Amino acid sequence: MKKCLTAVLAATVSVSVFSVPANAVEPAAHVLSIDIDSDTFRDVRQMYCFITDETDSSEIVKWGAKKGAMTKDANTDVWRYDLDGHGITLDPAHSYTVVFSDNWIIQTEDLTIADYDSEKEYTAVFSEIFTMKSFYSKPVYKYKWLGENEKQAGADVFSVRADKGAYGSDRTLTCQVYDETAEAYVLWCGRMTLDENAQIWSFDFGRHGIALEPGHTYTVTFGNAEPLTIDSYDRSKDYTDVFSEAIGKDDILFGDANGDGEVNITDVTFIQLHLAERITLEGDCLTAADANGDGEVTVDDATQIQKYLADEIDCLG
């Protein structure tokens, strides 16, 4: 279906909304850390760390245990879990998985530590929202360990200038990036950060521990925009996308089951009526009703819309 939204890729001034504070405290050995910017888990009052020894199949720090409580650095967005302070010794010959969570409402994917190195610094950084059918009950966020794979903040930044009139909403904008050369997703549902003064949304790959490959071809999608193609990616260029038209009703707005151009609780009702065979959704409305993008309309789609409206997830479709 042809979309009403078009986009222009232009070389403009790059905006990097992420920065590493000058007074940031470097993580030390025997400490597991997670760097959570203010737009990630929203209002985080407490973070927890859960550790499983995969080598001997044992839980070192269990879910629901106060022993898993982390400490936030007052000057940064870094939460730390001091292994020594909690009387925990990890075996260098073992492999571990780590999950970070707030109050068990949202959590990260498992982070794997293969052959634990007590001299290495383990800090995780947010990379994207990761939603799968098996995780509907809890929005799951992808994080990556830094350390040896740490990337330079500001090295790879995609931006989009989108005022509220063009984007159609002031909700969080997401970015999807597919590496056409490697035939793999670099980013599925990356949560972007807004520079309110410039009305520019940015996703800093380096800040999130991700490096784009020079010379590769990428397909980039911002929100409901048509995909943009970047041939032979050049790190020295500034890539900013510009919304040139408002979203029209001919676009597929996932979750908009009644076709009124908005996603609201009425769409949940329409899906429920469709499933009860009291009404029949057809065409674009049937396509949009597939809010989780699994190819069929089920009660899970109504649940996804409710989670979206409650700001528990940021993507539909």
C-alpha cells in the first residue's frame, strides 16, 4: 500500500542527545552495572540484578530477593551491583546470565557472561525495546555489554526532525534498522530520544553499544514513515530524516482497528466485537487490527493496544 508519508534523507547538523557525564564514575571489577538513560525505564526508583550460574545450573541471586537490590550513582544514570559487597564470588571458569529489572514489571533480556573475568568491567547499555509473543506479560528491553565491545558515543547517529503535526503524536518515536548487506536487523524497535528545543529525535548507536558497518546498505524506518535506504553507509556523514507530510488516513496505523486515524480504547472494543463476530473488520482496518504483527487478529492484539495506551510498550505492528 502506498503511504501518504514521504521522507527525505539529508545531510544536516547531527544531533546527539546522549553524552557521558564528565564526572561519571568508572565501573570497577567485581561490579555489574547498567546504564539507564532517563527515557528507557521511565521513572526508575529501584533496580534489581538477578544472576544465574549456567555452568552448574544454579541461581546466585534469585528473583524477589532483597539481595538483588542495586545502588544508583548519584551523578550518572548508572546502577551498580557490588558482588563483593553482597558476599558473592563468581567462578572465572563459569558462564553466567544476568537480568536487570525494575520492580518486576519490565526487565532486560538475559545478558550472557561467558568465562567470567574478575578483572573485566561489565556494564550494560540499553539498545532497544524487544517485544515477542512469549513476553507479552512483560515488556522486555535489549541491553548489550560494553567492555571490549564499547563503541564511541556519537559515532553513528540517525535523527529525524518530526514536529507533532507531522508525526501525529507526541508519543515516543522508535527507529528500526535493517542491514541489507548482512541480511540482519541491527535494531528492531529502538527507542529514540527527543531534543525538545529542536524537535529532533535521535538514536545514538555508539551510545547504546552498537556499531554500524561502513560500506553496508541499511534500510531505516522512523515511526510510520516509509523505509529509507542508505547505500554504502559513511560514518563521516550526518543522516537526518525529515517528515515532509502529515500522516494520512491511507497509511496503516497499527492498532487503529476502527480507521479513525488514532489508537485508543475504542480500537480494543472493535477487535473484541470482531472476534465475537458481531462486526467484521476488513481491508486496512483488519490489517491495522493485527497490533502485534503476527499475521492474525486475536485477543493478544487487544492486549497489546491496552499495553501501548498504558505506556508499557512503545511499538505496535
